[in-house]
Amino acid sequence: MKNTLLSKSRCSIFLVLLLLLQGLWCNGETDNVAEMEKTEKEGLYNAIQGFVGNSWNGSYLYPDPCGWTPIQGVSCDLLNDFWYVTDLNIGTFHDNSLTCTENPEFRPQLFEFKHLKSLSFYNCFSSHKLITLPTDKWVNLGSCLESLEFRSNPSLIGELPSTFGDLKMLQSLVIIENGISGNLPSNIGNLRQLKRLVLSENKFTGRVFDNLDSLSELLILDLSRNSLSGYIPFSIGYLNSLLKLDLSNNLLMGHIPEEIRYLKNLTLLDLRNNNISGGLTKSIEEMSSIQEMVLSSNQIGGEITNINWEKMQNLMILDLSNLGLSGEVPNSLSKLKNLRYLGLSNNILTGNVPIDLANMPCVTSIYVDGNNLTGVLNFGPGFYRKLGRRFKAWNNPNLCYIGELMSSEHAPLGVDPCKSDVVSGSSGSKSGLRNGPGKVQEQLVWIPALVKSKDINPDNNSSFGLLKHGINGGLGRDYIRVETWLDVTVVANFCKYRVSSIERETEVDEDKRVHHLNPFDVSRLLMDNSQPGYLYTMPSNFTPSSYLELLRISLSRALVHFYPLAGRLVSVPNQSEHSCYMYVDCSKGSGARFIHASAFDLTMAQVLNPDVNASKLIQSLFDLGEASINHDGHTRPLLSVQVTELKDGVFLGVCYNHSVVDGTSLFHFNRVWSRIFTGTFSQSVPLPIVKQPDFLIGRVVKLPYLTPEEFVIRPTTEGDLMGRRFQFSSQSLKKIKAIANSDVKTSRPISTFQSLIAFVWKCITRARDLNPGDMTTCGLPLNLRQRFNPPLTNEYFGNYAIKAKATVKAGDLLVNSISWAATLLNNAVKSQDDRSARDIIKQAMEFGPELVPPTRTSRSNDVIVASSPRFDYKESEFGPGELIGYRAGCGNKGEGKVYAMLGSQGHGSINLEIRLVPQTIDALLLDNEFMSFVSLNNSHFDFVSKM
């Protein structure tokens, strides 16, 4: 009996163990014990080492590259109980991605993965060493590879291998922003499975291959931003599955082929910036699905009325600017019920502007400027209130509006009011009209700075102050609608936005409530806020509410360490001395400002356009476009964060009060906030030192003023500015540095950055065409922390930066070499040491700090550099997707301001955003010496196309 019970007990235990093992198997727990074949693993390691260097060996991976500790950028599938590589991504996709060495190479093992489906390279080939694509191995991947991508590889040169035509299973071929040149290989037509073909922003020449008829599965064809010539092939008509066709920014000629009528599924047609002629073909009427048609800047010519626009009911964007079109504006355009953007600028259109254009329910932008339109604009005030500056009709000398029917606030910009004899007569009369556009006035949209969500009541206009500038209620108690915005080519059309406050996660200790400002802090009271902005991709599974909640929580926790940013400025007057001193009350106010906005008409490409003339558009992405100086921190938040949802991404615009932080402290805050947001914050992350250094303890900075009215000056806007972003590759910078050091007799060479700024200073001075006796100054930003004795660490919170300046006559700068100018700047930097820094502090304590004047837009003789390429914005990982671009706001960007940042090419490249009056920018673009060092691949800054 005992033996029987024991036997039954053992049997029960065995059954339990068996069931447990079965459960583990069914739950996939045994998958991790799978191995990778030895040849597959060795081949993977060898292939990776070819790109990242032999120092990488993968020895830390357990049990293998696809086990519990997989390689970032490598994916595998389990086949017959073994792991096989299916996806391989090389380059700086993420912080922990496989980063390429300066001498990457394609090793044979790369072409031996029999199950590889996706292969991509991002910013891998960007060093001084030029690499060409291998030509004879791609056939080995012909039976498996489905996606092949090369993005942002400027050192990848040569022609596309004809063996790409052997990749029979390929569905996606993407080659963007590389140095690839030569003709497009015709055997791409062999890739019958291809659904996406993107070869944009390379150096391709020759004709578009004409055997497109075999690519019947193609959905996206993008050959933009190359130097392709010849005609658009008639075989384009065979691509009857095509959704997007982009041939813009090439040298194509001839007419739009009639066969385009067969593209019944096409939603985007972009042919801008070519040499296309021959008039508008009626075939475009038959593209029934077309939503965006951009044909601008061609030589098309002909009558605009030849097309029955009413047939194209799905059109949302129609840009026919600068085509040489003639005739009257067709009334059939007003029948397009979905049209949002209508661009007819710079043609030779005549007649009246149809009043029925106002009846289009979705239209937000109409541009008819630069034509020969005549008569009276008969739109009512509601039309101008709706479109605001997105209606442009200037440079039509014989066009006017009825001034008596509306206030000047809502009048069309650049159009004169009709004289009384014209208004009383027929609308088409040309008598008595005044020539020339009126002066364009800036219109600002304003809401109060210090309000929480619960305090916003759109139904109560009194709570919004300047609501007459275009803000109305109607989206619920927490939201307000903006009907008019600012004058930009592509408008940030905010559907809604919400304002709230972010407080610290914990209260500030009483002994930390007061944060004293140092002399360098106080000197910046009249400057604008600092405004870094970050652009992120939008993942397919993006959930705004979850992302915003994580962002709020991480920001609240970051403010625990950087607690002055959640406070307010306080002034303490001293009547007997007629002075005042300022500090940050870290417990005052409602914390940082947090804004959630949406601008679904705006795309990432438009935000990152290198022509930064749309400054008002960019400014609207920071603190809702509200302009403020640092002194306003008495009543406004010292930190503002605006999250704007775009059509295809998310923009994070941050405003910091520059009297509280300099660039070093700003990026330190970003780094800590990013680590908290991503969950990688640890005790090893250095925290700020929020206290005065020993030599400032007990010393109070006083201003020799009693009230703000005695010294506060606002920025002026005497003239228009233009901006342009220029990219200097590492190769160009090495050449400039060599030139700058050619005549220098010092123990240490002049730095790359000083050499570049000396070169830019000279070129801008030449472009300004100054008199030889005019004085010009160049200022370089300089971090003083390491120049004190003993030195301060970079964790010291606040402003410890100045401008190292050199001043000379313009004539001397122009007749001497770049080496001479670079030596001046180098000496100015060397002169800033512990003694000079303490002299500045001593003068400020005795007489008050010298206040940096506010931003001016009038013409200047100076070049003042801000920020530094040493600040790595890529550390700012607090977005929903991949960080692909950086765009600063308009704060502190007066005439002659040069904003320096890390280049998009990496590996020592530098980008400069330069703001000057228009005629100086034009002259700079025509300066052969300057442009010879500028990277030609400059169409988008830090922008990777995402299809």
C-alpha cells in the first residue's frame, strides 16, 4: 500500500513538471534558447566590423546577437530552430545604434545573408574618405532583399550599380541625400515588385529612364532635387497605381505628357522648379484623385482658362505660381470645395479677382500677388478676417479695395484703398488708382502668459485682452481657435491649443527660495528669451495624451533639480540709493508654462526649409508667437514649452529666460530632462550646482535704476530681415582652417570655429559694401567657467558667458587675409582670463552691469555669433519619435546675427544661420568665394524624408 502511494506521488509530480514545461513551451519561454548558426553569427560580426571597426566584437551579447541582448539595428527571425538575420540597420538611427567608423567598408559577408529582407544605412559614409557602392555582389541578395535604403551619406559617391536590377524581390529602394551621381540605370525597370522608388537629393544627371511600363506596382516615385534633364517620358502613363510623383527641382524640359491622364490614383504631383513649357495640358483634368498639384517656377505659359478646374474636386493644394500664365482668374476655381491653398503669384493674369473665391469653404490661403489684376476687391471684412495675411494681392498696380467698408486692421496688405471716384463708378474702372503696395504691418496673436487651463474661458472675452486680433471661442472651455495668423508662405494653421502650468514635483526648500543673479545674468535683461526647437517624427502608434503626460511628468521632475526655472524674477528697489537689485523667487508663480497646439497643415519639410524668411511662422511654434524680453520674467514664466502636432511630426519649442541660463546651462537642463523622459536618468548624471561661486557669495548686483521705465527698451523693427542657413562640411572647414593658419606664427593653431567665423565676418563685410573707414565688430561666445582661477565646472547654473570681440576698419578687414582676421579673433579670445572676468564683475558691482542692448533689425556693421556647434542638440531626446532636426526661434536674431550649431552631416560639420537685410543676403549668395565653401546639398537642414 505504501509503495502504491509512493508510486502515485511520483507520477503526480512528473505530470505537474510535464505540464509546467508544456506551459513554458506554449508561452514561448524556450525561444531564448535558440541559437544562431556559427557561420551566420561570424558573418554578421564580420559585416558589422566592416562598418563600425574591428574593435567591436559583440562579446557582451548573450547568448547570441538575437538572444536576450540583441544588437541595436539588427533583427532576426527563427527558422528551423535557428536565428537568421532579416534586418540590418547601420548608422546613427539612435544613440545606441551601430555608428560607423571613418573608414567603413562593404565586406563580402554582407552579401551572404540568405534571409536578409531589409538593409539600410543612415549617416554612415560621412567622413573624408569617399566610398563607392560594390558592383558585383548584389545578385546574392536577389531572392530575399525587399528594402534597401541609403540616407544622408555624403561620402557615398559614384554611380548606382547596374546589379541593383538583379534584386528581383525589392519593394522599396530609397537613396536620399548621398553623393551618388551619373545616369539612372535603366534596368531598375526590372524590379517589377517595386512599390517605392525614392532617389532624391543626389547628383543624378541624364534622362529619366523610359521603361517605366514594367513598374506597374509602383506607388511612390520621387526623383526630386537632382540634375535630371530631358523630357518626362510618356511611359509615365503606365504607372496606373502611382500615388505620389515628385520630379521637382531638376532640369526637365518639354511639356507635361498627355499620358498623365492615366494616373487615376495619383494624389500628389510636384513638378516645381524645372524648365517645363508648352502650356497646361487638359489631361490633368482627368486625374480625378489628385489632391496636391505643385507646378510653380516653370516656363509653362499659356492660358489658365484652358483647364476646367471644376473637374478636380479633390484638389486641396494648387500652386501655379511663376508659370507665365495669362488670362483671367477662372471662376471655376471657386467650385473646388476642398481647396485650402491657391497660389497664382507672379504670372501675367489680368481682369478682376472673382468674388466667388470667398465661397470656398476650406480655403485658408490665396495668393494672387505679382500679376496685372485690376478693378476693385469686393470681398467683405469677414473674408479678410478669415485669411488675414494669407491673402496676398500686392504688386497689382491697378487693384484696390473699398476702404470705407472695413477698418485698416482687416484691409488687404499691400493694396491701396480705392479713391472715391473709383468706388462710385464701375468696379472695373482704372481711373484714379494709386500705384505701389502699402507698407506691410505685422499682426500679432496674443493670449495672457500666466493662466492655467481651468482659467481659460473662450466665452468670456474679457479674460483674453487683445481678442480683437483674431482669437475666438468655440472649441470648449479649454480651447480657443485662431482664425488669422501671420504672414508666411506656408501658414501654421493652429486648429486648437491649450495652455497649462507645470510645477515642480516637490516643493522648494526654504533655504533655496531665493536664487541670486550674477552680473552676467543681469546684463541680459533686455535680450530676448533663448528659443531652441526640436523636430521629431510621429510614430504610427502615436498617442498624444500618453506622450504629453510623460512629457509633463518628466519636466516636473527635471524642475526639481533646476528649480529657479519654475520661479519668477523679483525686483527690490532702494529709494535712498535710487537703485534696485533682482533675484529669482523660486517659489513664486505657477511654474513653467506648457502649451499643446496643433497645426495639421504644416509639415516637417516646411519647418526645416533652409530659407528662414518665414520667421513669423517659426516664431509661432514658440510660446504661441508672443514676443518677450528677459525682464518680462517678473510676470511671465522663465520656462515655456510648446508641443505642436504637425501633419507628419511633432515640434517642441522651448523658451528659456536668458537672464537665468546661458547656453551651457540650457543644454545641461535638456540633458537631464531627456534622461528623465527616456528613463535613463541615474546617479551618474551630473546635476546643476545652483549656488553662487565663492567669489560672488554675499555680493549683490545693483542696477542704477529705480523703475523699469528708466532702462527697459523693447526690440525695434525698423527694417525687414532675411535669413539663410548655410552648411559647411568637415572638408570645407579643414580648408578654411588651413587658410586661416597659413600665416599664423603661434604654438597652437587657430581653431576651426574661429577660422570659420573670421572667414564669414570678412565675406559679410564685403557683401555689405561698407565704406573703408566704417568700423566693424565681430563677437564670439565664450564660456568663462574654465577661465576662472580656480575654474568652475560646467554644472554651475546660470550665465557665465561673454562675447570676445574684435573691432577693425572695414577696409583693413577686406584688404588683409583671412589669417589676419582669424588672429584678431584668436587674440580676443585669449585675452579673456580670470583677471579680465573678475574686472567685469568688479565694474558691475561698483557701477552696475552693462546691459546688452535689445535686438535690432536695422542695418548693422557688426557680426555677432550666438550658440556653439559644441552643443549637441541630438541629446534632446524628449520627443515621441526620432529627432531629425533643430530649428531655433527668432529670439535675439537681429541684423548681423550668426547662429552656430552642430552640422547635420556630423563628423565636424557646422551649420550657420545668418540674418541680414535682404540686399546683403543676395550679395552673399553671389559671393563666389563664400559659396565655394558652402555645402551644395543644403536643401533641408537635418531633414530625412519619411515616406
